[in-house]
Amino acid sequence: MDRRVHITEDTLKHLNGEYQVEEGDGGSRDPLLTGRKTYLVIDPHTQRNISRRPKQSNTLALGESRQRASVRMSQYLQSWRTIHPFADLSNPDAAPSKKPIIHTSSAMSQSQLSADRPPCQNNPNCLVVDNGVRGSLDTIDTAGRRLKKLNCLTLMFNDLSLERQFRFSEVKGLHQSMTCLALIFVTMFAVQMLVSTNNFEMAVSYGATFPVMVLLLSIAFTGYLEKWRPKMPVGFQWISGLSRGVSTRAALRLFVVTLCVLITLLMGVLNLYFLPGKNCTVITNTTELEGLKLYTLPYYLYCCLLAMLGVIVFVRTCLSMKALLLTLAVVVYLALFLHVYAPRSRCLIELLYNDTKPGVLKDPQIMSGVWLVIFYIICLILARQDELSCRVDFLLERCFHTEREEMETMENVNKLLLQNVLPLHVAACFMGKTIRNQDLYSQSCDSVCVMFASVPQFKEFYSESSANNDGLECLRFLNEIISDFDEILSKPKFCSVEKIKTIGSTYMAAAGLTHSPVEDETKKVEMSYSHVRSMVDFAITLMGRLELINTHSFNSFKLRIGINHGPVIAGVIGANKPQYDIWGNSVNVASRMDSTGVLDKIQVTEETAQMVESVGFSVTLRGVVNVKGKGELTTYFVNTDQSSPQF
Ligand SMILES: Nc1ncnc2c1ncn2[C@@H]1O[C@H](COP(=O)(O)OP(=O)(O)OP(=O)(O)O)[C@@H](O)[C@H]1O
């Protein structure tokens, strides 16, 4: 009945007296309901004035909780604004911000969250964390948890395979570190050149080390300038290969870095060796002492400090190696400044302060030791911090990489699912970036051939008994038939045929939905003929396949098929459960061709029959059929005892 909910006695029992009902008298309206008690539910909204029933308090409590839930739900829905099918898929970037999710089970602990975000007890939006942010927080959290598994002394991952991956992962930006080192090297050279008097020794030492440094620098830079590799002279291309090896092979990289650093550390102090004044303590003549140029001594210390900086400019170089090099450097430097060159320092003090004691802060010998130790400690701390941040970066990169891979897999799965539910061209439309979320998909097609193929005997075949597992076996058989029909669709010759749906045991398909509109009229006509041909061919194949199923299952099912062609509107309806469908008079008539058809025959309208004949099939006049809503129509049967015509 209009605006009333009609229920059976069984349904009433499940309502637990929640609703008031009145006699339905279904038997008087539908013979199938004769002898069955039915009820009509009384709309509770029109019953406001009706006195409440005795179970008042209980019902009220239930009602209140129900109302609270519904209010919550409507608020939630309001926050969704309009729901559009596949909005997430068609516009993945926009989806997370539009469709908030309530953050319930984040791996992030509450304390961590509150530390990262402002307090927000009164702000309802605070409960909502969009997908993108949550993904990032989870990733950071995962990386953070892994970071806790580092050895606090060596900063190595406890997980050996992870450590190996870190060691062997590609290092980018080696050229930057090399540039820093080259700058340090050049600065040391400039300082020593300005203060040194031993020009020959300097020329020899730097003359020997400069080419090595230039070579190593060019190796680091060639990798950076990889895109120019093809333009390089063939003779130089090996440098590019070596450069690639340096950034990808840990051992080679370590060798190159160690070589560079050792050269720099050595050059920081090498020319000090040529500084005269070994026996300066015995010299009493001030002019002679001044001639030794001992004031250059602190400049060598600065060079040493600079050289120590050179150790830490290299990113992603094993911390223990850096610590080893720094320790080696500081031990050698300390030995030199505090022991080997101690007499020269004393002479310098004598020269600068005569016989007076200069105090600790002005004592070049003591201060060189202090500077070296301070620099050593600072360099160690910086090296440690660099190592730590590199490892964090590595972990984050790994997590993001895994996340990206998972997202890509999910996207592909979604794509596949979508392509299973919707025709390929429609799915592509929903996944494309150009379509706006507000636009629901619809398409007018001028000439589509529609087919309804039903198995009328299935109604009698279907029964629910313990012998056939409450009807499950019947459904299994129907599923077999429909699956076989679906399989036929995958044949290339039926690429223009699209399954629309199954309605009970009726298979509905259409040809000509996939093609984009063509301007050329003759082409249009040609295409509609080819759609009719494909559809009839498909229908005949379905009949053949059912025959095959019959022989295997000892059944005698026959198809009753109706085909019609004409304009249709195709579209996707529904929001949460979208479905692709077609509508129009042509579809209605096709359905009628099936419902008024004859078993094992394909019934078509007069216009379709003409097209069917033109594409090579023969037809037989059936006669005039009274079609509900359309009046009397002349229909034809397609002769199916012929093989598919060849073109
Ligand atoms: N997209 C569709 N999917 C499935 N069936 C369809 C579709 N469009 C039309 N039909 C079927 O075509 C038949 C004819 O439709 P029409 O609108 O002419 O008549 P109707 O008055 O709705 O018919 P009925 O009384 O049989 O429901 C209907 O049985 C309807 O189920």
C-alpha cells in the first residue's frame, strides 16, 4: 500500500513490539499471500498523540539512545557534504581532506600525539586526522621505533640486514662533501703558502697531492653530472663509471673518502716538518730567533684544525671510521705540538714575552693542545649527529618507500575492482583526473544493441530442499551458467559487447556503449550494424554454450532471447554502491522481446530484424505480438541454426 510498510507475521515478531501495527490483509491484494497474516506498520510520527504503552521507561531509554545515535549520524553525514561514487578514486588528492576519518587506532600513542599537536578538548575537529597526516605520523612512528633499535655507542642497527642495506645504499651528495674538502685543502694551501718560507718543499708536497685531489674531486663530480656522460670524450668515460661505483659501493666509497681525508690531514701538518728551529732553545740572539719565523707555528695549528673539519664533511661515512681518523689525527697532532715542536713553542714564548710567564691562555703549546682536544670532541659530536640523522633519513625513506608501494598496490587493486564492476571506459573515466566529483557519469548513446537472455526454466528448476542444500545447488548451477557466459565476453570478437547485469536468471548485455561518438554519418551507421552483428553473434554463442552445459549436466535448459537496438542513456547510479546501467525505450522493448519471446529463439523487432538481415543473418517473421505499453509490434525470430556469417 502507498506510504505504508507491509510486513509478514515473522517480521513482526522480530520487531519486539517496537512499532504499532494494524491488520494488513495482504491476501486480498495478492493471491500469493492468501492464508498468510500480514500487518501494516503505523507510522510512529503520526502517533505522537497516542498514549504511550506500559513499557514506557524502557522504550523511552531505547528511544533516547536511538535518537542520540541518529543525531550523531546526521551530524556525521552533514560533515560528509555530498557523497559521490568513487570520489576517492577519481580524485585521490582531494579525497582525504574532504572525507575526514576518525582517528581511532593509530599506532601513535596519545602522549606522542599531544606532544605534536596543540591541546584541543573543545575542538571537534581535533578528533579528525586526515589520511595523509595519519599516514605520515604512522611512518614517522615506525621509523622512530626502529631507531630505538640502534646501538647507542656505534649507532649501528641491531638488525644486521638493515645495517647492510644502510651501508650498501646509494649515497647522494658526495660531490658536495668533496667540494667542502677541496675548499679546506685550498685554504690550507693558501695559509701555508703565505706563512711558509720553504717554497720548494711546499711546491713539491702540494704539487704531488693537488693532482690526486683534483682527480678525486672530478670522480665525485662526474657522478653528479651523469646526464653529460654521453657528451664526454670516450677516454674519460671510465671516470664516470668510477664515480658511480663510489656512490653505490660502500668499500670503494670508504677507500676514496679515507684517501682524501688522510691527504688533507697530512697536508695540514706536513710543511711544519720543514719549519726551522730544531735547536732554537740554544739560540740567544733575538735577531737570529726572529729569522726562524716561529710566529708561523700557530698557523699550522689552524691548518690542522681545518684538516680535522675535513673528516666530518663527509655524509654517510661510517662513524667508526670518522672517529678512527679523528683520533689518529688528534694523537699525531698532539704529539707534534706538545712534544716534537715543544722547543719551537718555547722559543716563540721567549721571543714574544721575553722571560716573563705568559699564562696558560697565551701559551701556544698548552693552547694548541686545548684547541686540538676541543676540536676533536666537537668533531666527534657532529659526526655522531650526522650519522644519526642519516640513519633517520634512511629509515624514513624506507618507510615512505614501503608506504608508496603499498599505496600503489592498493591503487591497482582498486583499479581492478573498479574495472570488474564497471565497463573499462567508464572505470577509466572515474579514475581519470579530468572528471569532477560532482559529475555523475551519464552518456547518451545513439545506437546500442540491447539483449535480454533469460532461462525461464530456471524458475521451475529452483527449489529449496535439504537435498539441494536449501537451494544452494541450484544457485551454484546458475552461477556456472552465468560465469560461462561471462567468459565468452572475454573473446576479442565480443569486445564491443558489455555485460550490464543479471536479473535473476536473465542475462542483460549491450553492444555499442564503449565507442566514442563519431561525426561521420556513414561510419555511425556502419558501427551500429557491427554492434547488431556482435550482439546476435553473442546471443547465438550463449545458446551454444548452454547446450554444452546441458550435455555435461544432463539438463535441458534453453535460452529465451530478446534483442533490440536504438538510443539509450548509460550511467552510473547510486553513491555508496554505484551501478552501471542503461535506460531508455530501446531497453524496455528489448526486455519485452525477451519476456514475450519463445524458448530457444531470439526475438527481435522489425527495425532490428532488417539490420540483422543486412549483417548476414536470416530471420523468420513471427507475427504481431502485443507488448505491454507499446501496443502491437511485428516481431521476427533470428535463425540460429546457421554459423556466424563471415565478413
Ligand atoms: N535497466 C534495466 N534493467 C533491467 N530491466 C529493465 C531496465 N530497463 C527496463 N527494464 C525492464 O524492461 C521492462 C519494460 O519496461 P517498461 O518501463 O516499458 O514497463 P513497466 O511498466 O515498468 O513494466 P513492468 O510492469 O513489467 O515492470 C520492465 O520489465 C523493466 O524491468
